[in-house]
Amino acid sequence: MKKFFKTAMVCALLMLAVSVFAFAAQPAHGSYIGQEKAVQIAIEYLGGNATVVEVEQELNKRVPKYEIKLIDADYKYEVEVHAQTGEVIDFEKKKLKIKNVN
């Protein structure tokens, strides 16, 4: 009976420790930089000459991020900004395809 009790206590403590660790790994409320700051970071990353077309937030992913789509006269861009650190974590640049209307 004592062995069962000790095993049950060890299991309960282990489960408690895992729960506390999982809770601590969650971002604190309000710890995200916000869409406005993410857009500012993306525009500055491109040198300030692009226009924002779309902003998506993916905060429930393993890596929380904002995905900002922008365009300028020649290119379309996609900039991913880490939602907690503000670091640019991915960047894509593609030439715009302009169709002739003639």
C-alpha cells in the first residue's frame, strides 16, 4: 500500500510540474507587440516605400506572428514579424505582373 501511495504521489507531482511548465510557456496577456507595431516594423524593413495590402495575425501557432502583405510600384512583399519579439522572421519579394490592357 505504501508503494502504491508513493507512486501515486510521484505521478501527481509530475503532472503538476508539467501543468505549471505548460502554463508558464504560454505568453503573458498583452505580451504581443500588436498589429500596428508589426506593420511599422515591416514598412521600415522595406525602407518605408511600400503600401500595406493585408495584415493577418497568427497568434495561436507555435511561433506567434503577424503576416503583412505589401506592394510598391514593382514588387509585392510578404513580411512575417514575430508577435512577441518584433523580429522579422520571414521575407518574400516577388515581381509584380503587369498586364497590358490594349
